[in-house]
Amino acid sequence: MTIIDNAVYKDGRRILAPSSLDQTWRALKESGDLAWLGMYRPDAHELQEVADELHLHELAVEDALSGGQRAKLEHYGEDWFMVLHPARYIDETETVEFGEIGVFSGDDYVVTVRHAEEPDLAAVRHSLERDSPDRLALGPWQVTFEILDKVVDDYFPVADGLEQDIGEIEDQIFAGDAHVSRRIYELSREVLNFQHAIRALPTMVDQLQDDARARLHADEAGESSAASQGAAIEVENLRRLRDVHDHAVQINERVAAMRAMLNSALELDSTLASKRLAEQSIEQNEQVKRISSWAAIIFAPQLVGSIYGMNFDRMPELHWAFGYPFALTLMLTVAVVLWVLFKRAEWL
């Protein structure tokens, strides 16, 4: 079996760690309040064995088995099925690793089906057993809430890591890093996947709040001491759910802001790149002007010299005594005039 942990609880205390599912169901019926099964990538036969005993809905079982589901919370009669996507930020690769967990909960059971290493549900279980048996005694709803709370809390380090990367990108953009566009694109993909994982959280918590309010009204209508105690518990549950809802909204807002910042960063990088190309083009034009100007200045004396350097007998002023200094003066004059003209035109 792919059961990571299997325990039966009474009044928030673990009374048995069964070695088989048959023992679990028997102990639960005889003396337990809650059975909590943790499964890791079970096959169809293993999950179906649990589903047959607990009468899990076939659509929920199919979703939990296949994986790849969106985050959601579904109600099947008195039972709940929740899909969450825990996340872990990997600093070395600047990527976010996403997992998937399906949580079945009913009157006296919780079954978790994980498809990745995260989250560490063993830590959640041990924390409840060690530090908060009174909360564990509240039953399956409380366990489901604790798992949800753990997943939502783990989103914040992921958001911190992504925001730090975005801050580094801004420095790269103004430094003119040629590879920053690729980094922006890769981070945009991680942020988009993160947004898909958390988008449904506020709605899911709203559903849980509505259910808690319904139970609260039912308890308030009762006159027994148990009903009064239940009402007090539901009031506390609603307080904690509001806190989780605030966290879910906050993380969604942060991720939405990240997407906006990355889009702005991509536009800014494109603008600065275009500006740099324009500046380079202008600089190249200036260089071409300078080169062309000096080429013209040098070419004019060469033209005069090349004509008078031809070996012809009959040339104007060929035997003139002042022909040589006149030619030099002409070449220098033409060069100076061209230099003055190009300088006025700001080509030099």
C-alpha cells in the first residue's frame, strides 16, 4: 500500500496506528472519532479500496487518482473533496515547484492523496498531535482546515522569492543586460503558473465559511450544552477562516502585482533596447559622416595629384615654373575649403 500514515484518533489523541485498512475501519467503528489516512500516489486499486469503504464519490476518486486538476472545493452530500496545489520556491533555478493534493473529508474520516513531495503533511499531523490535540478533537473539518492553512502559508515564501527576482530584473534592465528579456519571460511563466494555483482559493474559503455559518446557526438553534459548545467552536472556526481568506486574497493580489510588474518590465526593456539601438544608429551615422568627410578631403588633393602625375607631353602648364607650388596650393586650398564646409555642416 502507498499509505504513508494511518491513524485512528479519540478526543484528539492517537489511539491506534493500524497496519491495515481493515483494522482502521474496525477501530473507527468500535472506539474512534476520526480516521486520518495519508496516501502517496496510490494506484487505482488502492484508492478504490478506500473509496468503497468510505463511499467516496466516483468523480472525486477519478480526480484524485488522475491528478492535473485545478484547485477546487466540491461538496458531495455530507462529504467534501478539495484539491490544492502546494508550491515550493527553488532559489537555485528561480522556479516554482508545484504539487497536488486531494483531500477527502466526511463525518469521521480524512483521506489525503498526494502527487508530490510537498506539502509535508506529516509536519501538520505531528504538530496537531503534539501541540493542539484539542483542535484535532474537532474532527475532519479541522484537519481539512489545517491542511489548507499550511498550503496557503507556504505560498508566502514563494511570493517573497519571486518578488526578489523581479527586483533583480529591474537592476538588470537599467544595466543593459542582454539576457534580461529571457529571464523576464521565464519568471512570467512561473508567476502565471502560480496564479493558476491560487486563483480559486478565496472562493474555496468562502464556501468553507458558508458551511461553518450554517453549522453555527444550527448549533445556536439548539438548547443543549453540546450545541453551545459547538457554536463556540464554529465562531472560532469562522475567525480562523477569515484569516485564511485574508491571506488568500493577499497572495492573489501580490501575484497580480507581480504579473503587472513583469509586463511593465518587459515593455521597459523593449523601450530601452529600442533607445539603445537608436543611439547606436545615430552614433554610426555620425561615424559615417566623419569618415565620408575625411575621405572627400583626402580624395580632392589625390585627384589633382593623379591628373598631374600622368605621363603626357602636352598638358596645361606642364613646363610652367610655378606649376608645382601652384598644384600643392590648389590641393591644400581644396582640402581646407572642404574641411570648413563639413565643419559647418557638423559632419566633423
